[in-house]
Amino acid sequence: MKNNSALISTAMLSAIFEESRKDSISLLIPFVTKIISEENTADESIIVEKMERIYSFNNFPHAIVKVIIKRMKKKEIIKQENGKYIFLKDMTNNIKEFDTRHENSKKQIDEIIKNLMEYIKKNSSIRLSYMECRNSFAKFLDENGYLLYEDIESSNRINKNIDSITYHIGRFICEHKEKKDVLYDYLINVIEGALLANALYVNIDNDNHADLKKLNCFFDTPFMLRILEFKLPEENNSALELFNLLKKLNVKIKCFKHNYEEIENILEEFIRNYGKISEKTLENLILKNYSKTSVQNLLNSLDTLFSNLGIEVVDVPEYNKSIYAHIIDEQKLAENLLRVYKDKKNSIKKIENDVKSISAIMRLREGKEFRKLEDCNAIFVTTNKYIRNETNKLLNMNSTFKISPVISDIDLTAIVWLKSLVNNKNLPEMKLTENAMAAIKPTAKLRKKFSQELLTLKSSKANVTPETLYNLLCSSYFSENLMLETNGDTKKINLNVILNTYETTLKQNHLLNEKEQMLNKEKENLAFKLLEKEQNDKKYKNNIYKKYKQKENKIINFIKIFEKIIKITVCLALFFISYKYTNDGTPNIFLSGLIYMVSIYALLSTFIPISIFQGFNYLFNGINDIIFVKVNKYYTHVAEKEIERILDTK
């Protein structure tokens, strides 16, 4: 039941988190409340034991229980008397709510496992029991770095087929992603809960609102290759996602000089083996068709690339008397890592660099221990769970509540996700997609078998070189077809399968090219029709505007004629007054002359557009400004309405 309860616990963490969106401690209080309600004499050890046995929180630190109990007392939920916990509040509804969540989560997990069983049965010859299928799904999560699924127990039968099963789990997730069905939501809940569990284990007593400005992050070489976008696109995207989140939280990103030199060596080896079959490869450079010269230029400008990314390359701190004690047993760590690594021949140099990095982090910390990542000054980020596990074992970190000098990329992602939740709500879904895509890619074991089979191609008459075929493993189409052909089973890889897959991919590419050409032609036709429609619409709009502009001009001309009539009428009236006044018995010559001159001035200003004769027009300018603007707005509005009405009916 261990794996089942782990799956249920992660689904429950997701449900609690989605309802409350509180800090990490609040997510665990319901679990401890349930335990105390069933056994009020439970001490710290019993609570830890039940968290591990019932809810599968493996290696649950005693320190976390202390923090939870302290929080519950502070909130006046419980008090302790005579070795017993007494509830100060009625927790009946809380416990019922917990039981309901537990039952709902159990149903979700049950539905996932049963559907996965049916999927594997339908698409392969593998037959799994419910327990085997559940363990396989838990192992899939463990392999992707989710802490709650470490140390799971799997049958030998599963171990023999694990690569193929993992492939089908990836396909299963991808299919439900396309459907966007309720099962896909359940899968996202599991990943969200697993991320929350990682954050709880690594940094339980954290402040989700604080930044990480004190922290210096040193990445291992594999992770740096992803940040530099040298590996597969989905791996690069995941690394850059974490990198950008850290930048937003003011984390200083650094790289030890020996890791930088290791990257230089990898690029140099890639150049030396350019065009040849090599187990170590920089997939994205192959996908982007980098020439040998381009890779050389990349190597030459590597320091500029680091600088542009804002990554500082630094030397490891010197050994000196004041901080010499603050180191790890390097020899013991190297021996432990060599023991767990499968490929011992190629691991020695990697181990040397990793041990060197971890030792440097210990010296940078100067013996200080940190309970919060916010207070930590240095940490080594790795994609390799063995490095994290063996370091924690050696330093006895699993039983203490401290920030390890080594953290996995998935653990750090979980922590920064909680700190920047507003802008990264979809991260669990992104991680689920990333895990699924990684599962349907060729494994290291399959790649090795693939290259071994290619050695026999030299004597064949195939119209393709082994180097081309090996490089095609970086191609999504070819690798997807190969995995479909073999069901992810390394034993099914042989030369015939490889060549058949190559032929199938060529046909697909040919069909895709034809389809692309058809789409391009359709796009051109559509663009031409849109351009033609745009021109016709423009012409039509101009005609509408022209029609209403003519109406507007008629109104304005009528107003101007009416104004002239008023002016002439006033002038004639002035002439008449002047005439009458002049023929009066006792005329005033001065007044009569003035009226006469005003009449002539007004009359001339009506017909002659010279500024000296425009004085009479001042009377109408203010009125015209208002009337003409309103007429223009009215007819423009009418024209636009008519255009909108007609275009809507087309």
C-alpha cells in the first residue's frame, strides 16, 4: 500500500492547496490533526511513524512535526496536558473534510491506475496487475525527481520491462493531454501535489513572499548545457523556465570554473567527433544544423554567451585554515557516487567535478547551517538525484531540518514555483508534459543498442550513412516513429527496424512537405482574396464617404448662400436708411456718410475675399465653426454606420 498512499497523499496535498493556497505548514496540519484525533497520546515519534506508514511521507523529519505542533498551539487548535493532546476547537468538520478529500483522492488515483492498466494492455503485450501498474507509475514519478516516491519497491518483472512501461506511461499522458479530459486533471493534481511535497521536504519553514537575494546558485554541467540551449528543446525549456524564475527572485546565478571548462571540453569533443556516431551529443545543435565552423564560433564566444545570460564564472574558494574545517569528506563522497553510478568508466571525471563543487559550496557556507532557503548563501543545483542523495546521506541531512548544500532542479523548481505562484499557475501541467515527453524519447540504453546496430550498416547497401541515422535520433519524427515501432523496448532494436523507421520517416516528411506546399498555396490564395476584399472594401468605403461628403457640402453651401443673403439684405437696409436720412429735411452729413461707407464695406466684403473686406464675416465665423463641425460629425457617423451595416451582411 505504500505507493498507493503516496499517490493519494500527493493528490490530497493538491486538493488542500487549491482550496486554501496557504503556506507549506498549513498543508500538513490536516494530516497531523487526523493522526491526533485517532490517538491523542501520540508523541512526536508516533506522528512521524504514521506520516511515513499511513501517508508515505518518507523520511519525514522530526523537526517538521515540531514546527507543525508549534503552529497548531499558536492557532489555539490544540494544547498538551499530561502527555496528551487536547483539541481546543471542535475539529469534527475538519476531520470529515479530510476524510472526504482522502476518499476523493483515492478514487482519482484508482481511476488513473485502472485506465493506465487498460492502456498498456491494449497497446503492448505487457500484462500488469493493479499493484504492478501502480508501482510502475510511482517509479515513473521517482525517476522524474519527485521525493515522495523514493525507495519504492518494484517487482523483478517490472524492472525487466520498465523502459517499455515508462514509454507507455508517457504516451498515456500525451493522449489524455490531447483530450483535456478529467483524467488529465487528475494527473496534473498528482504532479502539483508531488511538487508541493518536494517544496515541503526541502524548505518547509519558508516565506513564500520573500525573495532569494542572498542566494548564489551554482549549476552542474548538464543543467548548464540546457540553459545554453545545447540539449533537447523540451529539456532546454524546462531549465530556462527555472533560470528565469530565479532571476525574478533576485538569485545570483554562478558557474564554477571547472564546470565552465567541462562545457568547453564537451564542445571540443563535439567538434572532434562532428559527423560521427557518439553517445554524447548536443542534440539541439544537430537539430539546428550547426556546421562545424558554427560550433567552433560558439566555443570561441562561450564567455560572451555566459555574460549575456548574466552568469558569473568563478573559481572555487581556496582551502585556508579559517575555513578548512568546513568541508565534506570528498573521498568518501566520491566512493559512494562511484558505487551507485552504472557507467563507472565515464563517471570518474564527472564525479571529480561534482565533488569539487559540493566541497566548494561547503567552504562558501563556512560551516553555517540554514533552515530557510531565503537565508542561504550558496547551493549547488544538479539534475542528478544520486549526487543529492549521497551528499544528504553523508551529511545526515535526511534526518535533520536543514538546507542541504545540494538541491535537485525539480526541488528548486517547486520552491520558486510557490514563491512566484501568481505568474506560474500552470507549472504543474508544464512539468507533467515535460515528464511525458521525456518518457517517449529514446533512453540511453536504447541509444547505445541503436549505435551498436549501426555498426553492421557499413556492409549493407542502404542509401544512408550510420552517422545520419544516429543524428536522426534527435529528430522528433524519427525518434517518435522508432519508439512506436519498438514500443520503447530496447530488445526490439535491430537494423531492419532502424531502416524501416527511416523509410517511414522519409515518407512522412514527403507527405508533410506536400501538405506544407498545399497549405502555402492555400495561404497565398487566401492572402490574395483578403487583399482583393480589402481593396474592394476600401473602394466601397470611399464611395460611401464621398456620397455623404457631397450631402455635407450641399448643407454648408446652403448656409453660406443664406449668410450672403443676410449680408446683402443688411447692406440694402443700410443704403435705404442712408438714402432716407440724406433726403430728410435736416440731414447730418457726417452720420449719413458713415452709414453709406459701412454699407459699401459690408457689400464688398460679401463678394471680395480680401482680408480688408472680411470684417462683416466675423459676425458668422463663430456660428459656422459650430454648425460645420456638427454637420461633418453627423454625416461621418452616418457613413460609418452604413459601412458597418453593409460589411456585416457580406
